[in-house]
Amino acid sequence: MQPQAKILLIDDDADFVEATSTLLGNFYQVAVAFNGQEGLEKARTEKPDLIILDVVLPVMDGFEVYKRLKQDPQLADIPVIMLTCLSGRPAEDLGVEDYIEKMGLNVMELLERVRMLI
């Protein structure tokens, strides 16, 4: 049996983290971080296959976390889905591989995007 892919979810909304990690946990291993600095540290120790990263985070915002991930040769190839409240902007405008609008998040869309990037 092939090992499950690992996802790192970086978000400071405890309710969102609980619901999303429960959903994703049905299909993947899930690690969680609640601020940007913790997220970077867990990315280094957990070596996830995908990172789901909120934009608005304490300690260090998602854009700074993303920048540091891509500057680190050991982490640069990990795909990132950015969660944002910035609606209607192409992912390249945000400088990320993919993004999902957090408001009205469609669970099936999230699962499909995760599947495509892993």
C-alpha cells in the first residue's frame, strides 16, 4: 500500500483548521500550524507534499511565509494553495501556484485542487 501524502495546513482560525483537517484527514496525513513562523518550522520538519496557507496570519503573513518557502531549496518545490479573501484575482497575480477564496469555500473544489497538486 502506498503511503498517504502529507498536507501542512497553516491557518489561525481554529474552527476552520478543525473542519478542514478532519476532512483532509480522511484521505491524507495532515499537520497543522497556527501562525506563519510555526508554519515555516513545520514545513522544514514535516516535509509535506502540499501546503495550504492562509494569507492573514499572526507573527508572519502568508505572503512572507510563501516567499521564504520558495527561497529555501529544500522547500521550494512544495506546491502551495493560498487561502484568501481576495476574490477574483488570478493565482499569478498573487504570486502563488493556486489559491482558493476562503469565503464560501467549496469542499469538493478544495479536495479536487489538492488532488491535482499532489
